Amino acid sequence: MSVAIALFGAGGKMGMRLSKNLIGSPFTVRHVEPGEAGQKRLKDELGIVAVSEDAALDGAKVVILAVPDTLIGKLSAAIAPRLKPGTMVMTLDAAAPFAGHLPDNKDLVYFVTHPCHPDIFNAEVHGPGVPDYFGGVRAPQSIVSALMQGPDEAFELGEVIAKVIYQPIVRSYRVTVEQMALLEPGLSETVCATLLDVMREAMDEVVARGVPADCARDFLLGHMTILAAVTFKQINGQFSDACNKAITFGKPRLMRDDWIKVFDHDEIAESIRRIT
């Protein structure tokens, strides 16, 4: 596939993952990394030499912005006037696009893609060697993608690139930017990360009340495995009557009655405003 990609932030944490997975792909990749430390990582770890913005953008069909959410608006505004009509600008998170930080330029294609990360029941996550909790190394993961702006046929190219940068892939889902915002920050961060943080605080409280720290951690993480397997129907099981009663009492004790409103559009928009 004769497509030139300009990868901005190539030497950063996320950019390095993408740079590595794009090696050997059918794409021509130009790596942009202004930081000396990032340039050194690219050279030392991947043998890649970063190029200037002008060199990267010359003839580029796709521009990937592997930079923090807070820089998306400034960077995209700076490069948009230098892009040819039909160029795809790809972001790796829905926050900045949802918040309206991409330039109002109808000649460009806007594509957003994000990894689901390997699920907790994926055996490859805990395979030999370094665990692949994030994905993109050896543990298969699914991805979500959205064509925010541009002709429908542009989705195919964006999805092909997304499958390369996040490989190996289980499933690929097409959603809207609004739906992606429901998934993150809504589902993954506002709900999941928050509740996990509460569970860790609860574990700390049990330890403070005298339970040995290793015991509390083993007990909690072990129960998280079996309880998650039952809750998400990974196995054909059911909770005991005692557990169901604990949930019935515990949910109103721990959760506000209107907690589901975290998924309302205004709540999601405010959450993204804080992020970006």
C-alpha cells in the first residue's frame, strides 16, 4: 500500500509503540520527534532517525498525532494549512476531537482510533517474558475507530492503519466519536478506574484494621478474578445468596442513586473539558 504516514510524537511513550508496530508495514513512515530524548530512543531502540515536520508532511496521505490531548489542538491547527485536501489526520483518543479542538477544515479527513487493551481473561497477557498488559506487543486486543469527518470510503484506510499500530487484533469496531467518548472517559475512566481506585482504598483500609497486606491483596485480586468471571459471563456461574444480598445492600451504600448520569452528554463533555 503506497501510503506515506507522518507520525508526530514518534519518540514518546505511545509513539514508540506505534513506531515499532509500523516497522515492516506496507506504509512509508516519516517520524517526527522534536525532543532530544525521544530522538535518542528512536535511534537507539528502533534504529529510526527522526525527520523535520516539513519533510514528514511532504506528500503525506496520513498524519498520526501521537501526542498528549492538550497538544492536539495547537499541533493540528499549525499543520492543517500545510496539508493537501483529502489528507487524513488521525488521533488516538476521542477527547480532543469531541471537544472540538481539531481545525474547522472540511477538506481534511478526521479519523479517531483507540485500543480496548487485552482483556483480563486473555492468557497472552501473562505469557512468558514481560507481561503485555497494554497490548500492541503479543497479547491480542480489540480496537474502536470512528470516521469523524470525510468520505465513508476513507474509513477502510484508517482501519487498516489502526490494525497495524495496535496489532495483534481480535476485533475491530466502528463507532462514532460520541460513542467513543462514552467508552472513554465515561466507561473506562470515570466508572472503571474510579471503582478500582475505591477497591484499592478499601484494601488499604482492611490492612489498616490489622489484616496482613499480602493477605488482603491476594484475597482481593483472587476474588476479583472469579467475581469478574461470573459477572461478565466468562464462565457459567452464579453468585451465592450471601453475595447477592451483599450487593443489594452495598450498591446503595457505595453508589449515588443518580450515578448513571456520568454518561449524560454534558457530564461527558465536562469530563473531556477537564482532560483537554
